Amino acid sequence: MIHLIFRRLITKWISLIKIRNIPFNNQHKLFFSSPLPIAGAFVAGLCLSVLFAACSSTPTVNSPNPTATSVSNSASSKATVVRFGYQKSTILIRTKGVLEKRLAPEGITVKWTEFQAGPQLLEAMNVGSIDIGPVGESPPIFAQAAGASLTYVVGTAATPASSAILVPQNSQIQKLSDLKGKKVAFQKGSSAHLLLVQALEKAGLKYTDIEPKYLAPADARAAFVKGSVDAWVIWDPFYAAAQEATKARVLIDGTGINKQGGYYLMSRKFVTENPQTVKAIVEEIQNLEEWSKQNREEVAKTLAPVLGIDVETMKKATNRRTFGVVPIDDNLINLQQGVADTYYKLKLIPKEVNVKDAMLTKEEYAAFSPKT
């Protein structure tokens, strides 16, 4: 009965449009620009009212927090596919297949997409192409500053020795202060970006003292090998591979400089609608990190053929990595806010960022945070 009434009302509304001689392919513009006759407006409004009534099977319940849906309020997962973004540095979770094994009994499949670095991964998340992915501490700051709607889910342990500033083996650059006036390649908005900023500050240099070359890892390596840049700031496994292939010299790594790790982020929609799936994913991430900590040689042997790196080089990268997850707490939030403030002070982001805007409540995190 409702559908019959709705069809008649639509027919009446379209006839009113035709009276005004408006082409059919422009009729949708009436909602935004062209004023309908009074009768037409009434019919259109009534149509919408009937439509909304027909589509609503349950009454609307007012939420105490209209801007966010509590993770703990959802009883079961709504997703049938988890779209997971990853980088070469985090490819182990795909290679081991732990998520597929965990989620398959729930009728959930996993779709994987590889990205060169965190900024590209979060761009894809912002436009809705993926649901989750791991990045360093910097990409979320740049993404937030650009207006992205993202949510921190869990942190990963700081692994400062896994990133470094490299120079060619025969370079005259011997200390950080020698970078003044030099061309330095790195991925903008990545963990390498922060390492460079912190290293320059340690050496008493300003960010404006160097000539930044914003290049993704593959392009940066090509520029480094060709000699068109003087230094390259990069993370493992690119770092280990460059050491082996180009005999690059380490000017400095992140030890004693970098105090925090990265994060797994999700779209807020996915987090709020799929709390049980989120919990399962976080548990598998934690289990894999703990397994990796105790099985470093097997990690290296597993990843070497996947990444096209010899086992000994892969062992080097694996042995300097710190494995583990870190729940989102006040300490982590304060550290991340410090990163945001640093980038804003250097005018590298267009506006101040409040990292808490991308966080859940303590109660929401309690629903799936790892026990450490």
C-alpha cells in the first residue's frame, strides 16, 4: 500500500516538473536550486516523508553522544570484508594469514592493498578505499591536518634503530651539521620526516637549513643511487636493503631520538560498526607481535623471499626491530600531540591538530584494547 501511494505521489511530482518545461536530466537540481510551485513542494515533501517512514523499521533512539557511536554498543560485526592496507615493513601480517584464519569462521574475508608509505595508505583510508592499516607516528598528523576522519586503534612499540639517515659510502658528510645546505630525500609526512626534524634539532640546525626532497621510498632510492640527493632518510626493510645493495653509510639512526612507535588506524565508521571484528583484529596483531619477538629468525626467513631480500639482510632488519603493541593511553596521546605541535610550529601542516579528535573514549578502547 505504501509503495502504491509513493508511486502515485512521484508521478504527480514529475508531472508538475514537466509543466515547468524542465529537462528530465536536470530535475535533480530542483532540490538545490529551482523553487518548486507550492503544490510541487508539498508533494515532494510528502514523498520524502512517506519514503522515510517506509524505510524506518524501528524508532530512532537518541544517543547521549550524537557525534560518535559507542564501540561497546554494537553486538556483532556488520562487515563481510575487511580491506587492509599494508606496507612492506608490515607485510608479515598478510604473509602469515592470521587474519583470514581468525575471521573466516565469521564469514569475513580480507582484501589486501600495498602502499609505499603511510601517507598514501591514509589517503586511501580517507576516501573509503580501505578500512585499516599500520603507519608511523607522522602520517596521522598530516592526515588530520588535511581534514581526514581517522581513528587510532592501537599503538606499536617504538623501534628507533629501524630508521636512519643514510649517505653514500664516499660522502664527505660525516656528521649531522654537515647536512646544512644539502639535498635530503624522504617521504613527506612519514616517520622518516620526524626523524629528520628531530636529528636536525639535535645538531642545532633548522629545518630550513636543508633542501628537502619529498620522494616516496622507491623514487628516493633511485635519486640516492644516481647521486641527485646527498642523503636519504628511510626505514626498514628499505634501509637494510639499501645498506646491502648500495653500501650506504649510516649517518645516524633513531636511537636516542625517536621515542614512539607507530599505530594501526581505522576509519571511524568501521570501528564503531564492527567492534567484535576490531577486537579480533587487535588480538591477532598482538599475537603476531608476540610470536615475532620470540621467533626473529623465522620472521626473517618468512619475509626474505616475499620481499626479494636475502635472508642475512632480512635478519639485520628483523633484529633491530622492537615488536609489541601498546594500548592507546594518556601517555601515548601526549607523545602524539607533541608530534603534531612540532609540525605546526615548523609550518609543515596548515593548522593546529588536536589528536584527541581522532581518538575514542577510554570506555570504547576498553572494549578491544590489548592487555599488556
